[in-house]
Amino acid sequence: MTQFDPSRLYLFEGKLIDRVHPFQCWDHPGAVPPAQAGYADDTEVLVAEEAGEARAWPVHVIASHHLVADRLGGRELLVTF
């Protein structure tokens, strides 16, 4: 078992981040209609569709998290970039 080492941690946007495992999953970010999202028309997004339901996640946000846990069309999914 590895002993806890507080020097591995740093504070980023109010969250403690582990230097060894820095990716923090964007957990169920919620959804809003595109007109209310507040992004420019040319914002790059990743899009998924399942059972007639669609979702888009901005690439610049996913790039900082690398993982998004969400629910779409009644199914749990994990998006990575």
C-alpha cells in the first residue's frame, strides 16, 4: 500500500488535484438548449446521439478534464478526448 504524500496535491480552481492522476472527470454537467449555452457559433464540440436525444460538450472544456461522465438516452456514458 502506498503512503499518502501531500506533496502530490495542488489547488486548481478550488479543487485539490493529484499530480500523479491529474484528470478530474466532468461529472454529469447538465444540459441547456444551444441558444442558452453562451458559446460562440464556431465553438468546437463533441456530439453524441442516443435514442433521439443529443448532447454536445465543448472541446475546450473536455480538453481540460479529458473525461466526461454523462447520461444520454437513458444510458450512462463516459466521453473522452
